[in-house]
Amino acid sequence: MDQVNRVDHFRQISHAQAAYARAIDSGELESWPDFFVEDCVYRITTADNYKAGYEGSLVYCFSRGMLADRVTALRLANIYEGQSYRHILGQPSILAETADEVQSETPFMVARIMRDGTTDLFATGRYLDRYKVDGATPKLAERVVVCDSSRVDTLLALPL
Amino acid sequence: MDQVNRVDHFRQISHAQAAYARAIDSGELESWPDFFVEDCVYRITTADNYKAGYEGSLVYCFSRGMLADRVTALRLANIYEGQSYRHILGQPSILAETADEVQSETPFMVARIMRDGTTDLFATGRYLDRYKVDGATPKLAERVVVCDSSRVDTLLALPL
Amino acid sequence: MDQVNRVDHFRQISHAQAAYARAIDSGELESWPDFFVEDCVYRITTADNYKAGYEGSLVYCFSRGMLADRVTALRLANIYEGQSYRHILGQPSILAETADEVQSETPFMVARIMRDGTTDLFATGRYLDRYKVDGATPKLAERVVVCDSSRVDTLLALPL
């Protein structure tokens, strides 16, 4: 039974990760906050800062409302029109799990495609996630995006 | 039972995708048409054109015979000798399914490796697929390759 | 029963691959040899050399002790401080399997992140693996890393 639950969690988290990436890469930014619980944390930091235990983050949101505000700002700035992302995710590693919560780590590579067609490797890193799994669909209680590079574009636009 | 079938389809499609990428990246082009049903559609387009609903495609084949012809042309032109690809695929999202057909979307990143060893990020995008799953192995009834960039190499050589 | 075992092997290998990449990308080099059996082979070669059947390898280790020595050398040279990798792996293809051994092929893309933040696509290729699966965790009896490019950085530092 424990084994069965573990398997289910793994598959649930995998599907949730794929859906998250697909929403952003398809430009459906308005659905991005729906991947989080109301009382969530979303932040982007670098591997160096994370390792050193610094709290400083490139982006720091601590509620679903803040995520929605961020989407509104992106739409107003027309940033979505200027570029798109393509996320390719590795397989999640389940680090800890209880009946209603799963902690996982998932590596990512993100390519950025500019309006003129230029494509570059924009960011690599890993998601450190805490998922609530007590409902039909897992929701993020916390996502820390740890970028490998110390030089992440300060114009960070679309969500990672 | 429905849940079980859904799980099976997901795994079947995942395996079919991996086999497809492996055939191309190993240079086994002659086996590429075998991933399709006889009466198939294969086309490559851009995200902009796809969104706008344009029918225009960079590559358009509408039978397995046309795919085989394309492989012959590539062999005659010795294009295979000049470069190779490496596909890395994300997890498929199952968009719709019946007992004998599955529609899915799968993100991809393709690196191109030139004869002199130069490696670049060649293309990113997603496969929009319609798979026939009534046989032992799923076969593609339709694959629309939607490239994120509007600037895809017009010398598009190997299949994506 | 055979079908069930096949499924288990696939999942076991997938998890082992993810754990391997995670150890290297997190800088936990000391745990790298633990992914192998004592009497193992680890080598890095190019697609051209592999195809031609050449034995010559860029890196060739034939015991777990040699892998540990390599890690020690990397630590002494402080190479780990200068760069990190990010592996993104495709899904493994199971090529052959018995009750205690599985042969698989897994495609990879590796980005390299330098100390100054520069990120590039460092290597692409595939792992040709022979896994011992008779214990709780699959262990590598053999890993041949076949790089697509003939021009792999001769300063090859971290393990692929």
C-alpha cells in the first residue's frame, strides 16, 4: 500500500510538472497561479545564494494574489509578445512524502525564443517543490527555483 | 478500468516517443516511416503560423510513401553524413483519448551536431500528435511539429 | 508477471538515472562511484569512434576504485569549484533484460555553467548502460558515454 501511494505520488507530480511547463510555454499565463495553493511561496534564487543560505531572491511572491499581479504586470508590459520559453524538465526526485504533502526536486532547462526567432539556452537549474497532494490535483505550496547560473537575466520576464 | 487504460496509454505514448527520437538520432532514417500509419499526415510549421491557423507548412507529407521518399532524398543528398540530431523530449500530455486513438502534446529540444563537432540548439517546440493505439504499438496518424521559432533553418534536413 | 517485471525495471532504471544526474549536478561527486558495482566499466567515447568499433576512449575506468581516484583528482584540482553541470535526460529505452541485468540506452543533454555565470550546451549523446538489478537499487556494471560530437572538451572535468 505504501508502495502504491509512492508510485501514485510520483506520477501525480510528474503530470503536474508537465502541465505547469505547458501552460507557460503556451502563453497561458493567466492559469499559472492556479498551480499554487492560495497561501504559497514562489521564489527564484541562484545556486550560490541558495547554498549560502541567503534569503535574497530575484523574485519573491508569497501568495497566489501576488502571482496574479505579476501576470497582470507582464501583460501590461507586453512582455509576453516579445518572447516565449520552452521548458524541458527532467524526472522529479521525490525527497519526502506524507499522505498530504510531497517534497520533490526537478531539474529544468529553459530555452528562450525571441520575436525575431533567435533561440538561446536561457536558464538551467532545479525546482525545489513542496506539493499539497490532498486534492484531485497536486498544488504547489512552495516552489523555489534555483538557477545554476549566478547571472540570470535581470529582465526575467516569464515565470520559470 | 478507465484509469488503468489511461495509465497504459500514457506509458505507451511515452515509449513510442522515445523510440521515434532514438531512431532519428541513431541515423536509422529508413525506420522513420514505420512510426506512422499508411494514411498519415506529417508536417512542420511555426508557432506563429499555427496560432494564426495558416495551413502553410515548411514540410508537408500526407502518406507514409512520402515519408519514405523524403528519406531516399536525404540519403542521395548525403545530408545524413553531414550532421546528426539529439532530441530531448519532455513528458507527453494526453489531451484526449478513446479506445483506439490518443491525442497528445510533447515538448522537444533538438541539438544539431555538425560534422566538425560544432553543437547548437537547433530547434525547440512541441509535437501535436494523434496516435492510433489499436495495435501492439502506437502509430502516428498525424504529427504536427510546431517549432517555437519563426526562423527555422530552411535547409531543414533530418526529420524532427 | 513478465510484463510486471518489465514495468518495474523501466521505473527502477528511470529513477537510477535521475539520481545519478542529481548527484553530479549537486556537486556530490563523492557519491558518484556508489552508482556502480565494484567491478565496473565506465568510459567516454565519441559516436564516430563507437560506430567504427574503436576501443579508444577519452576516459576509461574499469573499477569503482578508479572512479573514486578520479573524484579525488578533481577535488585536488579544484575543478569542481570552477564549473557545474546540468543534465537533462530523456526516457531510457530498455534494450534487453533478464532477472538480474538490464541493458538500456538513455539520451542526454548537458549544459555547463561556468563560475562567471556563462552557460553553454556542453555535450549531447547517449548512455549505453548495463545495470545490475538484483539488489534493492540498480547499479551500473557498465556505462559507455557516447558523445555525439567528435570535439569533446579535452579538459573534460566532471563526470558525464
